[in-house]
Amino acid sequence: MIRILPALILLAPAAHAQQTEWTGFHGNGMAQKYSASTQITPENVGDLEMAWEIHTGDVSDGSGDIPGTVWSATPILANDLLYVGTPFYRILAVHPDTGEIAWTYEPDDTTLEPLSQPELKNRGVTYWEGEGDGPCARRVYIGTMDAELHAVDADTGELCADFGEGGILDVNQWNKPDANFPLSQLQPPTVFRDKLLLGWAGKDWHDAANPLGSVFAVDARTGELDWTFHSIPEDYDGVTGTSNVWTAMSVDEENGLAFLPVSSPSADFYGGTRTDSIPLATSVTAVNGDTGEVVWSRQLVNHDIWDYDTVAAPTLVDIPGEGGSTPALVQPTKMGYAFVLNRLTGEPIFPIEDTPVPATDVEGEVSSPTQPIPTLPKSPIGDDWGGVFGLADIASFGYCSRKFDELRYEGRYTPPSLEGTLAYPATAGGFQWGGGAVDPESGILYINSSRVAQIYQLIEREDYNTMTSGGSEAEGGLFPMTGTPYGFSLTNFLNPIGMPCWKPPYGLMSAIDLKSGETLWERPFGQTQQWGFYMPESWGSPTIGGPVVTASGLIFIGASMDARVRALDAATGDVLWKAQVDAPAVSIPAVYDYDGQQYVVFAVGGNSIIKPQVADQLIAFTLPK
């Protein structure tokens, strides 16, 4: 279904700076999520109206034969078309000003099964343009959960026969023959010159031994393998695995570098079977984009037993200063820290302190005595969970207080335990895969964060074997961690009626001056919904998805639980505009100009981690013409 807003013919607008392309998951390869557009301003953003919307039809709440969907796709503007992928692995090419569909790619025989994730997931497509013209000179790529990468002609939607086998590359050919899951292609590839950089997603919470972490660089035209990066030594096979790159990557083509956010090794919450050092695990690692050779790497968590995956592509920016600019990288983390590094060397721009942390008391585990903690910027979610939320405690007749008294908690990095550990921030908290947006002119970073407390509990194997496994890291559940002496239980710290036992706010938006490391402002962001009611705005909301900042001083973001999209004043964090959409918009918006008109486009798909509401809505907003 398509609905189009009739144009209102007014006086021609004044000239404004334009963003005529949005060619990557983060707008550009540097993961800046910055738009040069200036037509929509803090003064007129309140006039935004829907320009058009599309319902793709590719959605499921999981109640029928098709698994539930999670749609986090960034729309891509290139080649005079807007491209978007769906959780059913279709590609839609849409006219960016009207929402009319130019063509649709329908894959044959695609497996709609949750082979490596609890639900069907898609974060969109990748666009690549080569030299010359003719068929498949411009291409769009989409991956599938069963480890295929499809390449289609960006003009027609036809498969590019010279890529892989008839247009489809089998990424699983580089997996182990007896692997326990396929190398799922849920995150669109990252473009580095004429190469596609492919990470993969897996099922790391189930077993200790998994496919070893790897990134593949393939030729954008043929799919031929160029180089492979390994995050774990090959002689660790059968002991541990993952430390994969499941999220987006970023690139600095001028300096020939690609930056890999490497996740944690398996088993996620017990490291007694992997006590030898794995220096590239839970790291940000820079590689030569042409060869895959490691240039530098910085481990962000020592011996990770919290599932603190390096969750987002690092944002690259040249930080302005009196003596010239500094080539920087900002790596957001689940811990709520942003590591600011020189992207050419990996050296910290703000000091990082090796800080003592609590020791494990679990037999067989050997936790790290220290963790690296940056001194600046300060974590917006704080260093302590803040204590029991009085209202939730009263409403549950003291449940929250009683439960907290049973748990182990000694601050950040308290290890998982047999009695149960309060984990703050937990795997669902801190910064998430949307990352931050940066204004390259001012050097100011805008980033959303979640304050979430969870309970981590190891369970003796004999006891665990009587239980039924199921769930996912962020949602909670039981995880067997096969190959270790323990299973694992993860739950959100809620009272029996579903209220968080920790104090609000649950979500924040922050502005950080990267020149000084100081926080300029910090505001609760979003609204929590419970029992059909909106909670106070001062409580904020857990968020998934990231912001975009514009040259005119606006932040556009969905991300929150209340299924609204918003525009914030970049100078203050004040909400200047908001609109209701069909589900939480857990995607990064696209902000672009087309034919003299600025548009803001959201893929609205929902995510069961923050709310059991899904949708298939692609919606564009603009000023009246």
C-alpha cells in the first residue's frame, strides 16, 4: 500500500545545503550518520508531514508458521533510487520523492527459518558502484540467515550472473564442515573500494565451541575471496569460537584502513575453558583494507565473561584543534564507555586507566583482575546501578529489595556467579549497535544509551540439564553453554508485575564534545510503555537504533519503546517534533535531499527486545512543498 501526500505549491524555498546521497548503513563509510542538509531547521521542523509510506508485507509476529521479524534496515539513497531490504530478504527500489516502487527483487528458495537467531532479522542492503556503464555496473547486495549474499543490478533488480554462482555467493563455503550454525549475513556488507567486507552472525550463547571469528573480503564484482581476517588463533578450534563481527564496520579509504568491532568469545558468560589470552576478542581492530593485515588492535574488555560485544561500527572523525585536526575513532560499547582513539595508531586521545575489578568465586573461572576504563568521556549511564527503585519496590511489597539482597553486586564488572549477579550495565544496556552520530565541523558526538540491569546466574550442569533452554542474550532466557560445567540464566531485573527494579531514567541522549571529552548536555530520551500507558518522559526508554545529525542543528532518531520518531534540537536535546509510527523504529534513518526537497525516512519494524510489536512500514517525512 502506498499513500502520497499531495504537494502544496508555495513560494520557492531559499537555497540550502544538500545531502544528495545516503549510500551506506551509517550514511557514509566513516559511520558518521551526518547529513549536510539544511532545509529542515530547528525553526521549521515542527511543520514536518508525512510525504509517503509503504507497507512491504514482509512481517510476522511469530504466531503463525513464519518466525517473528526484526527489521532494522537503513534505507540507502543512490542511483536516483531508495533501496531497502526486508526480513524476507527481498529488495525494494523506491522513488525517493513519491514512494512509488521502481522494482522488487524476489529471491528464489530462500529459507525463512531462524537458523542462528531467535527471529528473522535484516539490517538492509549495500550499494556499490564500479567504473563504466552497462548491466550490473551498479549493484545492490542483500544477505540471508542461511549465509548467502545476493547481488542484483541496481537499475533493474536482476541477479548479476558474474557474482558467485549466478548472482549468489555461498559465504558458508568458508565455514567449518561440521559447524553448528551458518555464517548468517544479517548485517549488509561494508564497502572498501572494490571489496565487500563480510562479517557474520551466529548462535554464540548455545555452545562453547563455535566457528572461529573471521571477516572475509570479497571482490565486489565476482565474489572471489581476497583475504580473511581471523580474530582467534586456528589452534583454538574446538575450545571456543565466535569473536565475530556481527555489526557494521567503518572504513578510512584515504588511509587504507578498515575498522572491525570484534565481539566476545564463546561461551559468553563462562571463560574457564578459554583461559589463554585472546587479544583480538572484544576489541576494536584496524586492518589494512587491501590485505587484511592487522595494523593495530585495542582490547576493550579483558577476558570477557559478560557478553560485552563490541557492538557498533566505530565513528571516524577528524577532531578539530588549535594545532590542526586529530584523526580519531570513537568506539561505543555495551559498557556505556566511548573509547576515543587515534585511528591511525590506536593510541588513546583521552587516558585509559587499567582499573581493578571484582574477582570471580566460580570454580574453574579465571577472571581478569583489571579492566581498561577511559577517563573521558564520562559514561552517561554512570558507574553504579543507582539502587532499588522505590516505586517498583512498594508496588511489589518489597520484592526488589529482597531480590537485590540475594544477588552479588560489587559494581561494574561484577562476575557472573552461582547465587546470581546483578549486571549493570548488562548485555542489553549501555550503547547499542546504532552507535553515535558526529558533526564533523564541530566535533560533537550525539549518542543514545540505555540503562538496563539484568541478573546473570550460572547453573551447575547437572541442575541445568533438567531445564529447557531458549531465549536470546538481550531478551533473557536459559542458555546451555554446552562444553562448559555450567548452564546460564539471564533475566531482566523486574518485579513480578513487570516494573524495572532499578531507578529511571532508562534511556538517555547525550552530546559530547570530542575536543575536550566533556558532556555538553544529557537528557532522558523516549517514553516507556507499560499496560497501555505512557510513563513520564523523565523516565526515558531503553533504545535500539541510532541517530542522525544534520548541519542545520537537528537530531533525527526513532529507537524508543513508544513507537515514535523524533527530531531533537542538537544544541539542547529538546524534542522539537515527533510522530507516531506503527512500531518502534529500531533503524537508523536516512536523511537526504531529492529534487530540491529534504526527506527523513524510517524503516519501522520493531524489535521484541524492547516491545512485542512489529511492523513493515517505510515512511518518509518532509516539509510542505
